[in-house]
Amino acid sequence: MDNTVEQGKTNAIISYLTIVGAIIAMVQNSEKKNPFASFHIRQALGLELGFLALGYPIGYFDSWAISMGFYVFFFVLWMFGFVSALQGQYGLIPLVGPFFQRAFKNL
């Protein structure tokens, strides 16, 4: 495994543990920018902000199927990113990963 991946793996994993974890990982990665950690911080931050922004309005639907589908969708995307960070891979989250990389390219 690449030394860059090994050095950034901890921050990459931390970034997927809630929005607070993403902020902690950003602060830890701000001094020495690790490309692997930065990649996963962008992915995790995008997922968490998207979940917060869409979760509240989706919760107002009367149908439990819509709400449950939303939660399952985000959980699957989160698992994909988290497992990718654990394995030391640059795995874009399906559907939204490229958008997150462009939107948060300065992190």
C-alpha cells in the first residue's frame, strides 16, 4: 500500500464518523495536505451535508416508504465510502461522488 494512503487512512476513516468527524479530519489534514485523506473528507462531507439538507424535508412526507428509502440510500452510499477508506482505495461514491469532488475541491 502506498505511504500516502497509510498516512491519510486514519483521517479518511474519521471523516465518515458524523459531521463532527469530518470537521476534525479537516483540521487534522489542514497542515499537511494528504491527498487520500482530502479525497475521503470531500466524499464524507458531501454525504453528511446532503443528508442534513435533504433529511429534514424528506421527513415531512407521510409515507414511511419514502423516508425509509432515503435513509437506506444514504446508508448504502455511506457504507461504500467508509469501506473504501478502510481498504485504502480511492473509491468515488456512486452517483454523487464526482460532484462532491468538484464542489469541495479546496479542502
